[in-house]
Amino acid sequence: DDVALIGVLADTKSKAQEVKEKIEASIVTEQIINKRREHYRPVATRGSVIYFVIVSLAQVNCMYQTSLAQFLQWFDSSLQAAEKANLVAKRVENLMKHLTYESYINVNRGLFEADKLTFKLMIAIKVLLTEGDGIIDQNMI
């Protein structure tokens, strides 16, 4: 009886050690993923800025309605179609450029001529406010 119990305890101890090692490895993996994910935050920020500019077009003319689902299709399309790059910084730049252009083309297609310049201005100002490193601030608007 004692021999069987000692065997079970030894087996439990070795499994506990394996679980501990896997948990430690998962913590390291989580840190690596979080660090790499942060490299792509500018793409998410640009996407957010563009989406909210598109949504605010409804204040210019109530006919300008774009759903989040539609914008997410453009976003996913940009992720697939943007030029690949070995360097993360270059990939992020390519994604931001492609997302901006893709969104601009798709929205601009449905705008009245009189509102196209307004849309360009709205995008430019919002991008400069969020990413312009002090080129423009909220007080200037």
C-alpha cells in the first residue's frame, strides 16, 4: 500500500513540475506576444481615426452612412493586400498607407463632389492630431 502511494505521489510531483514549467513558458510566450502586438498599435490607431472620421461624415450629410462591418472588411482587405515587409516598422507603415488609401477610395466613391474636399480635410486633420507629433493640436482647430 505504501509503495503504491509513494509511486502516486512521485508521479503527481513530476506532473506538478511539468505544469509549473509549462506555466512559466506560457508567461514568457505571453510577454513576447504582447511586445510584438504593441508594434502594430499604430495601425489600430489609424484604423480607429479613419473609422470615426467616416462615421462623422453623417454630420456633413445624413446620406453618408458606413457600417462598422463594412469598415472591418476594408481593414481586413488592407491587412491582406498591403505590401509585405521583413521589418516590422516597414510593414506597419505599409499597412497604414494601404488602409488609409483603401478607406479613402471606398468612401470618396460615394461622396458628392462638394463634400470630397471636406472629407480629405477631415482625414488629414484627425491623422495629424493623433500622429503628427505636435504639428497640430486641438487648440488650432
